[in-house]
Amino acid sequence: MSRTVAPLLPSLLLGALLVVGCGSSETNPPPAEPATSPPLTAEPAGMVVQVGSEAEGVVVDSRTGLAAVAFRDPDRLELIDVDSGEITRSVPTPESARHLGLAGPGGPVLVPVEFEDRLVRVELPSGRTSSVGVGDFPHDAARSSNGRTFVGDEGGDTISVVEDGEVVETLPAPEQPGGIAASGDLVAAVAVAAREIAFYDADTLEQIEVLGAGAGPSHVVAGNDGRFYVTDTGGDAILVYEGRPENGGVPRLLDRTNIADSPYGIAIDARRELLWVTRTGANRVVKLEITDLAPKIVASFPTVRQPNSVGVDERTGQVVVVGRDSGEVQIFDPDDPGKRGVGR
């Protein structure tokens, strides 16, 4: 992707976002939630794997070709072959998880187990597990380029820093750090109650900057270029942040793309320079091209009901959408969405 120094957003828009993003534990409204999806009006693209029980959270590993999906009742990860749609392994977890991370190509899968205050690591493809105790109500996790894992402790307003299997530092964060992502040595945590995004140096553990994050942020993903993309669920938008501005300085809000119907789940295909974002209020997932400024919507596909989570296989470009209420896993090829089998 070509990079240029982008013009500043209009001061009115920036000011509005910054005001909305500021707050305190005494005044912050409840965090934004996904919309309650309506009944389906279109057949989901591709193939739907009927697994059953409530599901939320997915990551796709392009090295093994496995999608890891978190399920409840019983609490577990199902490892699913993206090409065939077959479940290859079921891995029990000590409690339920809502969000999953991937430490790197080949895994392990990072599983924040909220009610147990633990981060579980699941090796791929074996399913072997290990875990470490972290802070209060861990919600999401990401690994930086220096090998440290950062865990957003949503209930404790902290970030646990894990290195060599133990917590080496606990960092303060704005209220209710939810989504977390890393690009190189830069880490960003979205505080869903404070409506802010906080940036940290993964080496020094210094908090570099705190910015407003719209009307109701929920998730964040990062590219390899220091860009971070936040789903502003409450504001019907994707916010773009430049973590390492080319002209120097601290992280900044760069631009936004409007997306209707409560955008929530988000995944990045860095290889193809694409974003995938679910619209929970419409049972759709949209494809966006990454540009120098605002991502551009280029396609939309029907999904399973309540599509709270999305992942993408960078080997093939296939997309995996998880339906929370019905426990359905949808796999489709954006270049051939009508194809019911996904083997290649």
C-alpha cells in the first residue's frame, strides 16, 4: 500500500470524536453492544457448519489452515479446517471466552478466559494448552514483535504484560480496556467505557498517547504498517489511527469510514490490504479496501444470524463468520460466494 502524509480531518469532526471519547468511571455510559440481529432474509454466502451452542470469537491461522472458534455450554475451542469445514479437534477451556488472539503464524491461539482471570494458550494443531493468571476479567490479547503478550483486563482497568509464561508488569489503562492489537512494537487498547484508545510502547511499556475513540468502540485490529482500525459500534463507523506518523510525533486519528447497522467484529487481511467488518444489525459482512485514508467499502455479503465475529485466511482469502446465537460457522470465498463447498 502506498503511503502519503494525509491531510488533517476537519477540526469539527476531530473535536467531536475527542469529546465523546473522554470520560470518567462516574460519568461514562455503558459500553456499546452489538445490535440484536433480525431474522435472516438472505441465504448466507458459502458453506455453513452447524456446530450448535453459543459461539463468539474466531481467529484463523494461515499456516495450519485452521480456524479456532470459542463456544459455550460446554466451554471449548473448536478447531475447524477452513478448506473442508471439518472439525479437527475440540479443546476444553476452563470457562467461556468471547475474544481470541493469535500469537503469530502457526499459533498459539490466545484465549482470555474472563471469569477465571487466566490467559490460556492453545498450540496448533495439537490443541495442547498452558495458562497464566492475569488481571480482572481479561477480554482480549495480542502479542507484540518483541514476544510480549498484552492482555486487556477489562474488569481491572489494567493491561497485563506476559513474558516467558508469567506476568512481568501491570499497566494502567482507561476504563474497561476491551479490544487490543499490536503492530510491531506498538500496542493499542480500546477502552470501551471511556470511549478511548490508549497506545503503549511494547519495549519501554510507556503509555504514549490516549485518544478519543468515537461514540462506542468495541474492537481493534492492526496492520503491519502501524495503522490501527477500530470498530465504532455506537457511532456506525470504522476509525483509522496512525500509530507511527511518517512525519513523526505521537499517534493520531487519521480518518473514518461510515458503516451502518452496528459494525462490530473486524478482521484484517494484510496480504490483500483488506478489512472485513460485520454489520450485526443487518446480518452482513462488508469488505473494505485499505487506502491511504479511509477504507473503502467494495462489497457486502449475507451472513449467519448475529455475526459478532469474523476472521480471514490470508492463504486463500476465505472468510469465516461466527453466528453467536445459533453456534453456526460460515466459510465463504469472496470471489465465489455462491459456492457451497470451500475445498481448494
